[in-house]
Amino acid sequence: MAKRAKKQINLFYCAESEELARKVADHSDVIQLQTITWRNFDDGFPNLFINNAHDIRGQHVAFLASFSSPGVIFEQISAIFALPKLFISSFTLVLPFFPTGSFERMEEEGDVATAFTMARILSMIPKSRGGPTSIVIYDIHALQERFYFGDDVLPCFETGIPLLLQRLHELPDADNITIAFPDDGAWKRFHKLLMHFPMVVCAKVREGDKRIVRIKEGNPEGRHVVIVDDLVQSGGTLIECQKVLAAHGAGKVSAYVTHGVFPKRSWERFLHNNAEGSDHQFAYFWITDSCPLTVKAIANKAPFEVLSLAGSIATALQI
């Protein structure tokens, strides 16, 4: 059977994602970067221009987005809705981090499930000449959110776990790794991808007004324990997990999250110079480059290491 020829991809990107877009292009000789002029009118609303719009007719087109704050979403949505209408052959939206994913359900009357709202907006992206838009998302927070998208788009859910596996195999103590999950939700999501490692599952339990992290199953004693989750916000849960793992004899503790959100510079509490001598120092803290502002902030700061999604995105664009 003849090998299918690779698609030539024209990759547009937002300003925040330029560095990641360049890495994606470096991973493939069939990806060509294209640009959008991001301007604003005097009143602050977007004044955008898609460069080379005529030249991309009949071509495969993708857009690499970063919805890091409400303020940058509208201008990108405007470009995303415009690109499929330029007589292109197909359109793929790459949104590495689906930012409203942790607000996915109503717990009482009046709660607004913004994850559902975001999915509905993205489900309205116009079709291109090739059909529905493909939306590539990494490690969406709640698995049921794949059903929030309408039938007019094709969500493609990817994971950053292969990047972690590759990095763990490079460690000098690769044969002494145990994976820990901070709760049952993380275990359900990731354990099948990490089954050849011993595992520890933690749980939050109530003691009076406090929520305490306890080990539910598994033994971390003497092991290099790597806590795995999809995202981190303040990091409080990871720190509590580290404390209980250390108290149960873990040799050292590291962490991996696909999305290092870290609002209000909460990554600072993990820096080695801040955590020196404290009881929550992590040997390694791996994140991907799904949140570009965090990547810039933590550059060359131990214990952080960035595992780039660039190669995975380049592969996903060929699906």
C-alpha cells in the first residue's frame, strides 16, 4: 500500500504562541508559518489582517491559539472564524489548553458552566471547503467535556503523557520511579497510560473544617515519586501530596502537569531558592508549553523543566 503523502500545512498563530509555532514548524518540513497582523482600533477592539489570504486558497490551514485570558480570546476567535471562509482545503484549530475546563458543572442554581459556553462558541466555527473544523486539545480537564462540542466540529483529544514517559526514561533513577495521583480523578484519567509503573493514589479527606491529603493506596517508601495531574493552579494540592509522600518515606518527589496555569505567579512557591530547607521541595517539576506565559516566567528556574508539545502538535496536524 502506497504511503500517504504528508499534507502541506499553513500554520497561523497568535502572538503568545509564536515561540511554540516556530518549534512546531521546525519539527516538520511541510509546515509553513503564516502571519496575522494583530492591531487594535483606538477603542481597543481588534483591527486584524490575515496576510497572504489569497495564497492560502485550496491549502490546508491551521491556527495555534492561546486563550490565556478573556482579553485575548475575542481577537483570536475573530481570526479563527475568518480563516475557514478563505476557500481553504481544511482547517484545524490547535488549542493546547482549554482554559475553562475546570468550570464544567453546575453545583447549585445560578452557577455558570463556562466550559460548556466555550465549547458551544468553538462548535460554531464555520466549515471550510473540506468540511468541519478539527480542534486539537491536550488533556482537557474533565473527560465528559468532549461531549460539550457540537456535531459541526471534530474535537481531537491528545495527551502530554508520552513526553513525560520519554523524560522519565532519561532519568538516572528511571528504574526506581513510582507514579502518584493526587485524587481518583487523576488516576482515572492517566493510569492506563502509566500502567508499567508502581502507583500511589492519594485522596482528600475532611477533618473538621480542613481537607487533608492522605495516601489511599500504594507505598512510596524509598522511591522517586512523580505526582501526575492535568493542570496546576495555586499548587496547594501538589504541596500537600508531597508532604504526605515524604512522611511515608519517599526518597524524593517530583511533579508533572500538562498545563502549568499558575495564576498570580503561584509558581514562585516551588522555586528551589524559595523552598530551600522547607518540606515541599520538588526534585523536578515538569510542565508542557501549553501555557506560553508561564513558560516565559519559569525559564531556567529550578525545579521547572518544559517538555514541548511541538512534535506532538506537528504529528496531530497530519491526522
